[in-house]
Amino acid sequence: MTKEQRELLEKKEMFRKGGGIKAIEKQHSMGKHTARERLELLFDPGTFVETGLFVKHHASAFGMAEKVIPADGVVTGYGYVEGHLVYAYSQDFTALGGTLGEMHANKIAAVQEEALKTRAPIVAINDSGGARIQEGVNALGGYGKIFTNNIRSSGIIPQICAILGPCAGGAVYSPALMDFVFMVDDISQMFITGPRVLKEVTGETVSSQELGGARIHSEISGCAHFRDSTEEECFARIRKLLVLLTEPEQQKGKEEIQGLRRDQNMDYIVPANPRQPYSMRSVIDGIADRGEFFEYQAEFAPNIRTGFIRLNGRCTGVIANEPMVLAGCLDINASDKAARFIRTCDAFEIPLLTLEDVPGYLPGKSQEYGGIIRHGAKLLYAYAEASVPKVTVITRKAYGGAYIGMCSKHLGADYVFAWPSAEIAVMGAEGAANIIFAKEIRQAEDPEEKRKTCIRQYEEVMMNPYLAAESGYVQDIIVPSQTRERVGAAFHALAHKMEQRIQKKHGNIPL
Ligand code: HXC
């Protein structure tokens, strides 16, 4: 080896140590991995290729001229996940707190642009003290560039973000602009205004985990989509998601779909009593290949379930009312969650399976004041806008506006199936009978007895799937255990669906 070659290797070795042994030990003592260890967890062994190791900041004020920040505090490059090309950047907290200056931002922008050019997914690993204060407006400009690239890539390549340390102030808007946000208990923190400033401004005392930890963003704010207890679990899940998004499994032919497992237990899921809840999760499990469900935002708005299954090998997005929570009603958060998920699937050509058991929109002042009208509208918009194959299965209740909203034929579902237990109507029998038979009930000798008779009468006529099937809004009424086979066959037939839409600059989804 020549002297120059040896020097090169030594230089690389030194830079790869990041902020040095002490800083690495501090990082480990907080239960965190280093930027490079995280990339090892993300990629197939030995496949990560680093770019921009020698990039150096240009700052000079406040003693920055002498400051060496290896890789300028962010490791960038590409690698492979189960053989698929993926770009990534990983902020190095050991190197000046992983702070973002002009050149750090340029490195991130470069991988974003490479990912977009090659149409490969990108994974962002955030662990940073935020804008590098010494670089002033150049640091802020760097964020602006990253946000712009997030928006340019939106809907073209999957953008995945893991928050594995602090992410504060305006910096939070890059994760917020991405498709999938992962957080880890006790490690991740994300807020616009941190606890210290909050104490100064409002006098409120709150810990950083209480203010913006993984649980808060997964359960309450909805800013995170996945929560894990360790970094290892988090990266294993990111890898699984990347495979789901990029790799179709071997798909079966038409004949084999007919033989798709018939789970007889499906026939007993819906209880005879319409007031008794059941778990929609068991319906999802009964339809999915191997019964596997990769749930998205499991802890936020659990009255609607969203996530990915494989159906006949193909990644399929599931949106399902959950009767176990709020009787499966649609509310503000459920509408936002489902609308966002539907648009994510549509952007990445993932077909949509809707499982419906919905008594309506959640009533109440807090919902009306909070804008359920405009939030609920997002769900309608997202469904009608989506041009991917759309199949709906009505398992029980499909009432009123919520019936329309949950991917009805009228919003563009390609196929709607109903189980014999389906009740497709303007509202529940009791409410309906009280309105349309009000006079008869009032004038009856025994109003309570009359009310019961009227309810029964309404139930017999209206609370079934046959009227909708007669009008062509339901294509078929099926025995529950046939669902996997029939839905699989419908998506198979729709595999090459093409829909012409009116060309426009963009629509105006209610926000
Ligand atoms: C420059 C910073 C820095 C920053 C941390 N460091 N944050 N340097 N600019 N924003 C440096 C520290 O001086 C230290 O340098 C090293 O990084 C590690 O930081 P520590 O404080 O020792 O680590 P720790 O105790 O773990 O605390 C981490 C921290 C804290 C909670 C992140 O450093 C902190 O509160 N920093 C300020 C965070 C912040 O307010 N950032 C601006 C957010 S607003 P040495 O040399 O000692 O190793 C923002 C706007 C974005 O980012 C706008 C986008 C539009």
C-alpha cells in the first residue's frame, strides 16, 4: 500500500469514528445506537455504500473554523434491503449533536435527489439538536431545501422516517411531510417547542417524553405511525415495511384463487345481536395471507383499523371499522387517519380493501366544533380520488352518510360484497321507526307495543343487503367464509385496472 493510500484509509477510519469514543459511549449509555450502527440494522449486511464522508462545513464564526465535524454530522448513502435499493441518511448525534448546518443539509438533499432520480425509497434517521446555531440562516435554509425535496418526492417514492433522539422546532416538519414515521419508547422526542422553553413561556412543567415521546405521538397526536420498544425492533419493522412496499410475492393464477383457504370460523364472527360488538381484526386475519396484518397507526383512532396485508401475494391496504371501539363510528381522528392511509396506498399503487361495519358519524358538540364536517370530507375525497382497485365488504352496519363514505359503489368501489348480516340503510331501525311511524306510535292504544311492531316491520323490510343488491350497489351477497376467495378473485380481475381522470393541476382536498 502506498503512503497516500494508507493516509486515505486512516482518514476514513478517523471520520467513521464520528465524535469519538467518549461521545459514542455517551450515546450508548442513553440506550441509543450510533448513526452507523443504525444503518447496519437497516441494511442487508455489508451492502451500505457511504457517500459524502469528506464533506466539510463552511462556517467560521464562534470558533467553527477550527471545528472538525466528521461527515458534517450526518452519514449518507445507499444500500439494499432484502436485495432492494434503498437510500438513507442517519444523523450522528456524537458529531456536534447531529446539528444541521448548510453542508449537512446539502448531503441530505443529495440523497433525497438520488432516491427520487432512481425511484427508490428513502429512510431518514433523525437524531439531532436541530439547526446548527453557529450557521444561522444557512442552517434554516438547509431545512427549507430538505422540506422542498420531501414535497417533491411525495407520492413518487416512499419516504420513511425514524425519530431516534431529539427532533425539535421546525425540524419536525421533515418527518411530518413523510409517509411513515417510526418512534421508539424513551428514545424518541419530537415537538415544536421543547420543555425548557415551555416552562419559560407558560410556566408549565412537563418532561420531554410527556410532551413529545413515542406514546404521545402514537396514541394522541397521530404524528407517528409506528411505535417500538427498541431500535432493533424499529429497524426490523422498517425492513418489513420496505419489503411490503417493494416486493410482490409470487401471485397465484385464477384457478388457485378459487382454492384460497375457506375459514369456516368466519361464518360465526358476526353475533346475532346487532348491538353486540366483535373484533374486525378477526375478519382481517381471516382474509390475509398467513393471517398477517401489518397495522398502521394501531394506537391512534382505534375505531378504524388501517394497515397492509398480502392477499394472494399482493400488498393490499385495509381500511376497517372496528366495532369494539366506539361501535366503529367515524370521528375526526378516524377520518384523518383513514384518508391519509388511503392516499398513501393510492400514491404507491396499493389496492384498497374496505371492511365496513359503521353505524354513522360520532355525534356530539366536540366533534361538530372540531370540524367533523371537513375532516369527514377528507375520507370521501380520498376514496373517490383513489384510482387503484377498490373492493368493499359490508359485514354488518352500513348506515347513512357513513355508508357512502366507506368506499361505497357510489364513491367508485369496483366491487362491493355484503354478508347476509349486512344492514344497509339510512339509519338504525329504532331511530328510523321513531321518525317515520311517529304518528302511528303516538296514536296507538299501547305506544310501546306499537313502537316494537314498527321497529320489527322496518327491520324486516330495510335491514338487509338485498335492497342494495337489487339496485346494483352490492355486486354479490356472500357467505363470510367465501370472503378471502371472492375478494382475492376481484383483485385479480382488477390487476390491470385503468381509469381516465380529468387532467388538472391538483384537486383541493378539504384540510
Ligand atoms: C449547535 C448544538 C446544538 C445546536 C446541541 N449542540 N444543539 N450546537 N447548535 N442547535 C451541541 C452542544 O453544544 C454539544 O456540543 C453537542 O451538540 C451535544 O449537545 P449536548 O447539549 O451536550 O447534549 P445533550 O445534553 O444530550 O442535550 C441535547 C439537546 C441540547 C437536548 C438537543 O443540546 C439542546 O437543547 N440543544 C438545543 C436544541 C435547540 O434548541 N435547537 C434548535 C431547535 S430549533 P459539544 O461541542 O459540547 O459536543 C430548530 C429550527 C429549525 O432547529 C428550523 C427549521 C425551519
